[in-house]
Amino acid sequence: MEDCIFCKIVKGEAPAEKVYEDENFIGFLDVNQVTDGKTLIVPKKHYKTLLDMPSSLGNEMLEAIKKVGLDLIDKGKAEGFNVLINNFEVAGQVVPHAHIHILPRKKEDGLKRMYLEDAKK
Ligand code: AMP
Ligand code: ZN
């Protein structure tokens, strides 16, 4: 996908602060550091949403999530973390290349608990 910013990052054609890489995924810092260390995990191949990703990537994706989350905790950037995937524009997806948000959390970070019922208030 020529115009896809995440494809460009994967190919090294756009800048990103890479924090993780394995065979099929990379992890890099989100430009919007909602909390310090916020990371996006992105499949190297262009899939629009989670629905397009082959289930055979599931184990590797879970490993990537666990490694990035644990690394944030080990480095003292998080006491816990949220994992989020927005699928389709209506659900908040802005970049049309599937990606997983890893949001580091600390007790005093000022963010609300991310329960769905809070989203209506
Ligand atoms: P979503 O709303 O789920 O599509 O999330 C897109 C995320 O990508 C947002 O958190 C953006 O801050 C982030 N983002 C967009 N462009 C870049 C970029 N060039 N490098 C790093 N993060 C980006
Ligand atoms: Zn792409």
C-alpha cells in the first residue's frame, strides 16, 4: 500500500522509534504519547483491520503484546497496561492498517478506567 504511513514505517521510509520487532510485527512509539511509552504493534503486511489478519498470526501477536507490555513494566514506565484495537472508522480507526495500541498505565496517570459505560458520560 503506497500511501499507508504504517507500511512506510515498516519499510523504513518514514521515521519511527522502533521498540520491538519479530518476524511479522514491529512495535514503535505512538506519536501521540497519551502516557509515556505508548506503543503501537503493527503487522508488517498491510491488513486493514483485525478481520483481515490471518489467525495463524495470533500466537505471534499475543507474544508481541506480552513482550511490549512486560518491557514497559520492567522499565518502570507502567504498572499495568491497556490493549486496544480500533476496527473501522466508526470504532475510531484512523490509520487503515491494523494495529494494536499498548497504553501504559500508572496509578496516578489521571486517566479514567476504560470501561465502556464511562464512554457515554
Ligand atoms: P487509530 O485511531 O486506532 O487508527 O490509531 C492510530 C494511531 O496512530 C494514533 O494513536 C496516532 O497517534 C498514531 N500515529 C499516526 N501516525 C503515526 C506515525 N507516523 N508514527 C507513530 N504513530 C502514528
Ligand atoms: Zn499499510
